[in-house]
Amino acid sequence: MNYQQIPPEELKPDFGENATIRWLIKEDDGAKAAAMRYFEVRPGGKIKPHHHPWEHEIFVVKGEGRLRIGRKWYDVRAGDFIYVPPNTVHEYINAGEESFEFICVIPLKPTVDEDKPLEC
């Protein structure tokens, strides 16, 4: 399929602003280990600070963003890839004038036993 065949879902206000998610591959599709999602953060948008007991693998497809992992901020742009460890507080901000778009792969099950925020 093409990602554009999946309708974007607006993020809930407590999770993000001016941003959408498309669930490209999920357990319902037969995936056994991981899900793939496509995020679009429009200019002025963000995904608010949060954490969870699983890691993320991110690949930036388009635009520029600022990504906080723990206490450190990273400037990212198309072509960059990022690893977010489990339980680490993280957030995403569009830092440009075009959409900041990225693929995010997550495991279908937690990768650590505890769900507690880390600010490393």
C-alpha cells in the first residue's frame, strides 16, 4: 500500500497539537513484533512530553524538527534517524516552515518491565 491510502488521524489534544498519525502496519495487519506509524507535525505543531515502556526507532522523512530525549535536545531533518530508549521522556516540535514528517517503529509489547519516566 501507499501511506497516503491510510487516512491521517488528528492527535488527541493531551498528546499533541497540530499533528496527525497514520498506523501503517499494526497487529491487526498480522504484524507479530512491531508496528509502523507515520507522523506529520504541521508548522507550529508538537507532540507533547511523554514516556512509555517501549523503545522507538524514528526516521525523518521530511522537514525539520526539534526532538527532546531525556534532558537533551536534538535538531533533526530529513534523512536523520533516531533511537528513543524505553521510559525516556521525549517530545517532538516542528522547527521549520513545512511539515515535519517521520516514520516511527515501536514494538507491539513493552521492552522493559517497569513503566517509569527517565530524564537521562
